[in-house]
Amino acid sequence: MAIVAGAGGSVFGSGAKPAAAAPTSSTAGGGIYGIDDPANPVNQPGWTRAFEVGWETGFTTATGTLAPLPSGTAPPTSTRYAFTGSLDPAGPSFSGGGGGGISKVFPQPSYQKGITDGARDGSTGATGTTGRSLPDISALADPNTGFLVGQTQKFTDGSYYDEYRIGGTSLAAPLIAGMAAVANQKAGRDLGFLNPRIYAAYQQKTASLYDVDEADLNSTAEFGTTPSVFRVNFTDTESAAGGRQFSLRTLELPTQSLQSTRGYDTATGVGSPRDSSFLTVLGSVTPLPYTPDRKSPKVP
């Protein structure tokens, strides 16, 4: 059984601090991926990772017109849209993002020693730690693309089944849990507590992980500037009848205390799985030693 928790995604106000996570659970941070291969149609083989940044998103209101205007709730048919208008001169405010930091309750577990020693706390900004750092690893968390979820919901015209996208660490955590299940199947056995294996993969099989760092924010070949997403939302959240709202979502907002850096960081942990090889690596690496401290729950 894999116990995977989201690393406090978008739930803490200014000055608030995330709850401590025991060293005996895996915590998942969030990342935003960009995939790019113009030679292949959507959802076909051949797509590659163009960039990846931490999930710390800024929101800027946009006022103007968009052409062509999307039709209802149907998928976009145009490959290029033109926005004529302006952005709020106040600049981006925090919209949502993952959590991370260093515990003052649980000590640094042995599997993190030498890896998280220089981690930066998301609450205080201080570097260096003798406490448990989180998150451990990251996965897709982009609310702009998200994951399709269906459930019965309440609307102004009644309650019925509907589908919508969900992102954040509410997406990243179950993705990592699912990967853990597949890794067990590939190994043909229960791999047990995964954190010593995740950090072992970081040390022994570096190529199985994608190091999320700020270099991807400034790829002149790809963007020339910090990547952003232009969003179109229904004003009443249900239909175009109430009008549309436009906004710009800045990826990994520079003013946030959590930032991805080279190596381990408290925004994305050791990084994200590069591809399916990570699932095999989890079963083949030599786990790092782990001796539970007296405060941590026991694990098999």
C-alpha cells in the first residue's frame, strides 16, 4: 500500500504554515508540463516534454476581446487565437500552488541526509535543515489542463452528472500513488515503503527523474520569456450566457517563496518521473537506509 499525500496545495494564506508530514509517508508536489511536437496530432505518440516548472501560479486580469470566440463548451477548433486588450497593470497575484517546507516536528529522516541538507523552507525562507523536508517528488498538477473527473454536481438548473478538470496536488498525489501500484506490478512484489527507493533513484539513477528547475522558465529557444497560459472562463462558472472572463496565468510566479532550483527543492522535491523507466528503477535500486524516529508511525 502506498500512502501519498499532496504537499499542501493552495490551501495556506499569507504567513500560514503547512502541517508536518511524517517521514513514513510520501508527499507529492506539483509541476506544470509543456508538451510540444507540431508534427504529431494531439494525443498521438511523439509528444515530448518542452518544459516543466513548479506549480506556483500567478493571476492577472485581462480586459478586451478574443477572436475567434470559443463556441459554448465545445473543444477549441482554432489553432491560434488573437486577444486585443490590456492586462491589469498591478501585475500578477497568487492564484494557486503547491506547498513545501521543513518540519519542526519530525527530524530529517536518514534517506534524506545529504540530499535535503540545503533545502529552503517555504515559510521562513531559511536554508539548511535538520528536519523532514517535503515534498519528496512531484507530478503533473496543472489546473489549466488537469485531469477529467466526473461526479454529480449542483447547478442552477438542477443536480446531475457532469465532468470537469481538476489539478493541483489533488492530481499529483493520486498520480504518484498509481505509479507506485504499477511499480509493484513491474517488480512482481510489494516494494514496501517507497521513500528510501525514491531518494535512491535520485542518487543512483538520476536519468530516471526530471530535475525541475528555473532554467525552464527562461528558455529563449522555447519562449523568450516566462511561460504563461491565457485562460477563458465563464463568468457564472456554468455557461457563456453570463459572459466570459479573461486572465493570464503566469507559471511559477517569481515572487513566491517556493521556487524550483537545480537538485532537490521544497517546490518539486527530487523532481518528477522522466518517463516509464522510473517505474522499473524503483524496483531495481538499492533502497537508502531508514531507521524510523520515535515520533513517526511504524511502516511495514
